[in-house]
Amino acid sequence: MMFFRFHDTPFDAGAARLELLDASAGGYASFEGWVRDHNEGLAVTRLEYEAFEDLAVKEGERIVREALQRSPIKHALCLHRVGELAVGDLAVWVGVSAAHRGEAFDACRYIIDEVKHRLPIWKKEHYVDGNSGWVNCEGCAGAPRHAATHVHARDTHE
Amino acid sequence: MSSEVAPIYGLILAGGASARMHRDKAALAYLGKNQLDRAYELACRHVPRVFVSVRADQVNEPTRAQHPLIVDSIAGGGPIVGIRSAFSAMPQAAWLVLACDLPFVTDAVLDHLVISRDPAQAATAYRSAHDGLPEPLCAIWEPAAAALLESYEAGGHSCPRKFLTNHRVKILEPLDKRALDNVNTPAEYTQALESLEAARPTDRMRIKVHYYALLREQAGRSEEILDTAAATPADLYAELNSRYRFSLPREQLKVAVNTEFSEWSRMLTAGDSVVFIPPVAGG
């Protein structure tokens, strides 16, 4: 089974959920990341996602395998968009099935957090004023970085 | 007995008459560098201090004069006078003696010599691939050899190879049959030059680089194939940064080699594919 995939066009989260069904699973948790219309005080009109796909798929698979080893979940899957996205579009989806809800929530959280920090994926925001910029790469070059808090602070959808 | 091991200094022999070459051997160039400078720089990578051994009438010759010199104590002697003059100048040191006319000696040859050194012997030397005898002019001579050399010369001898044959010496097998070949005639020089030129592409490697996101925009391309002398991803980023003036310092990046995260200090090999990874923003 593949645990991580890229899509360069909109994908159906409902269909992805079906891949996680299991008679021994009593719960299912998912996370959806959507394109938000603002970031750091700027009005966002659209986004571009770009990925080093060969390495990102490898690392994404590793993250989901880690989640499967950390807690007794049944199945897990993560899908990520690349290309042009509009406000409101689905950018990333994580689904986990497990015997009990606690493991499902925990694994879902683990996967999305690790995906954000580890996968070679970049996001370019286009703003209402016509400017654009690569998130985490511009305006703060040379500033001290703390990966976890920094990424979350600039998150488009939390 | 003192447990102090003598420090090793370098002695590049450049006092030869170059009779068969019909021109000064020290000034012969290989790959754009004269062989005295080449040997000097090579030795500097393995020992803390390096001197060039010259005859008194060579001290102002420009190729030699730019280096620290040890001048022969007597005129008209061969390499053994150069070695003995070095012991007189600094009796506490062992000497990594290297003739300047050995164009095939590499870092690996000197590294193996220094690592394998036995300070309890008079010298550590390679076995010649041609006659099986110890090679005196790419060898480490210990301070204890100084007194032995004096009595050897007093007995009317001057051949350093025979000296090593008759004294306690640690012998190393050569790493490569040709490594200690010397170059004495114009024909040998032409041959050596051709062979070093032919080997040159190994200095530069063909590496493929892919660019993503901000780096792609700043490089103005998504990929390129480079012939580079960069040994590591860190060297490669420095080279590309000087060309493209990337806004991101290396400290903010990660690097992947052949589709796997890598250390910046990993040694690159020909055909590797390298990706510099700017700060990520997935999810």
C-alpha cells in the first residue's frame, strides 16, 4: 500500500477515506488543510505548491510508517496537492483508522505535523497587492529560526 | 628513553642539475603549475612546515626564492647533502624528503607514508617498483639517521638509496607502480604530461543539480549539468552561490544527494544528482 501521494489536480477526500475501511476499526480521524485568504496580515488570492516529489514521497511514506509503528492504528494515508490552488481549495488530507479514537487522533496529528516540517514542499503565496513570496524563505532570511514554532506561526490553516 | 616522537617537516629537493632535461626541472609545469610549487603544496597538506632544499647558487632563482629554503652546506653534493643540511638546520626534526621531479606522487602516497611511519627506524620508505630497493627521495628520515649519514659520507659514500639498503628502515609496498616514477628527460616529461592530462577529468566531476522554489527562480532554471571541482555539497553550494547570488545562506538549507537527505560534507562522485532544499512549507 502507498501511504503518501501527490495530486496535481483536486482530489476526492471521500474516496481516499474508503481506502482506510477495516472491520476491526472502531474509529476514523482526518485532517484537511485548506487555502486561507490571509497570512501574516496580507490578503492571499491564490497559492502555488511545488515539491521535490521523489524525495517527498519517500519521506512521506516514512512518516506514515512511523505513525503505524508508534501506536496500534489500522491504516493511514496522506494526500498532498501541488500546482495552483485557489482560496478554499483542499491542500492536504490525512486519514487514520484505528480500533479506538485516541490512537486515530494522535496518529493524524503526528502525520500532519511531521509532513509540515520534513517534506520538501514549498508554498508561494500571491497577494491582493500583486506581490508574491515563498513562505518561510523570504523576508526572514538571516532571522533566527525555530522550525516548529515558526512553521506553525505562518500556517495557512490552523 | 624519551617518548617524544620527532615532528615531521617537509624537505622538497630542488637542487638537482637537471642535466638530462636540459632545463630546470623545478620549473617544469604540469596542469598549469610548476612541479616545485606542486610538490611544496602537496607536502604542506601533510606536515606543518616545509622547506625547499637548494644549492647556494640557487637562492635567488625566482621559482625557489618564494619558499623557505635550506641551503646545501657544501657545494657539488647530491641529494644526500640536502638531507644532511636539513638535519644540521633542525636536528630535532624528522624529514619527509620529497624530490620535486615525482609528478605522480599524490596525497594518498604521502598520507600512507606519514601514517605508516616508524620513528624507531632510521627511515620509512617505499619499495621501488623498478628495482625493489628502498626509494630515498619520497621517504621519512628520522633524526637518528643524521649521525649515521655523517659516518656513511665519511666512509666515502654518497648514494642515499644504498644508505637505506644498509640501515634499519621500515619498507612500505608502493600503492601504485608508477607513483614514484621520476622524470629526467624531455621524452619522459612529454609522457608524464600526457598521462596527467588524460587523468585530469577525474579532478572535475559531472554533477546534476535540480532547483526548486526560490532557488529555481534565483538560478533562472530548474536543472543543469555541471562539470565541477567541488568535492562536497557544501563546496558546490558555495560555487553556485557565487554565480547566482542566492538570498538564502547555506545554514538555512538542507541538501539531498541522489534523492536522499545528505550531510553537507559527504564526498560527491561523478553522476550524483544534488538538490538544495530551502526552508519547507508543506501542509
